[in-house]
Amino acid sequence: MYAAEPLKKLALLGAIENLIKISSAEFAQYTTTSSKTAARLLKQLEEDKYIERQLVPGGQKIMLTCNGVDLLRKEYAEYQRIFCRNGTDIELYGHVIAGLGEGQYYIAQHGYMSQFSEKLGFQPFPGTLNIKLNEANVAMRQLMDCTEPVCIQGFNDGERTFGAGKCYPIRINGIKSAVIVPERTHYPTNLLEIIAPVNLREKLHLKDGDEVNIVVEKTDKCEG
């Protein structure tokens, strides 16, 4: 597909999380095309809703749309199907950080708690442990997308609506737990929010800054 390669170049320049300023001539250098071809390519990406573009003096400001990011994720998943066949677990390392204090409220909702008990096999402690991944592990975090998530449905308690999310079964320092990823989240990719049947800080005697080992238990999703 024509869009994957130029979208990858834009993503590597930072256009997934921020608007980047780039001229057609500059973009041509990354795509080994002429400036005119690069300009047409960017216009086509915009028309196909893969990027958002703001024309400015000297070029344009560009950011990938959700459609653009999804296309790259699909490309990534296909490579995982090629290279992720040995079934090995994904091992990550990170450091404990302070959370925003919102986890306890959300986790304790009956609509979530009942699903956690049924689908994860444990009733979580009403709170989360927040982990900031080591820099070298951020790319490895994306391999979680190669595993089959446990889907948590959204619900309405009569007063407000609570969103859906995904859980990825893990073990943290050997304790059965799960990474929870809300459907709509503003968390950067280097942060993980973890639920467990125990208070992990107390059980593992953790304090902010301590390093932990996280093992994501892979399924056969990569193997197609």
C-alpha cells in the first residue's frame, strides 16, 4: 500500500505524538522522490485521512491521524506474525512511579470488578501500580499488541458511563497481575498501569524509583 512507507517516515520524525514542520523538499529527501512527487504524496495522505496538515510559510505542519496510526499498527502486526513465532514471553523492566490517585475509584466500580474476577481469575486490589519503562524497553512494550488482550466492556451505572479497556496478563516480580489499558487513554507508551489481587507496593515492599520485572505472557495471536 502506498501510504505505509511515507507514514513510517513521518512517524520516525515524531508525527505520531506532535505536529512536525516539514517542507515538500525536505520530505522528498526521506522518500527518495522529487519535491513535486512528495507534495502530491502528502496531499493524497491528507485526502485519505491518514494525516492532518496545516499549510504554513516554508512548508506544512503534519501529524498522523488515528487512521494513519492504525495503518502502521497493522503493518507492525504483520511483521510480528512473521518474526514473533517462538511463543517466548515478553520481558520488560521499569521503575515504580507515583500515580494520579484515580485508579482506586475506577477499579472499585462493580461493573469493572465483576469482569476482572470473571475474565482475569482474580479480584484486584482497588488501586493500581504505575510503572515507567526503562528507555530500552519502550519499543518492546509495543510487542504487547502482538498478544491477545482480555477485553473489558464499558458500562453505565445509571449516573455516568465508564469506558471499555483491555487487559494483558502479566507477572510482576512473579505475582500474577495485569496491565490495564483504557480504550481512551492519554498515557504515553512508556507508562504501564498494573492491577493485581494484592497491594503490590506492600507485598513487594516497593517504593517510588524501585525497579521491577514484568513478564507479559504471550498467546498464539502472533502466530496467526
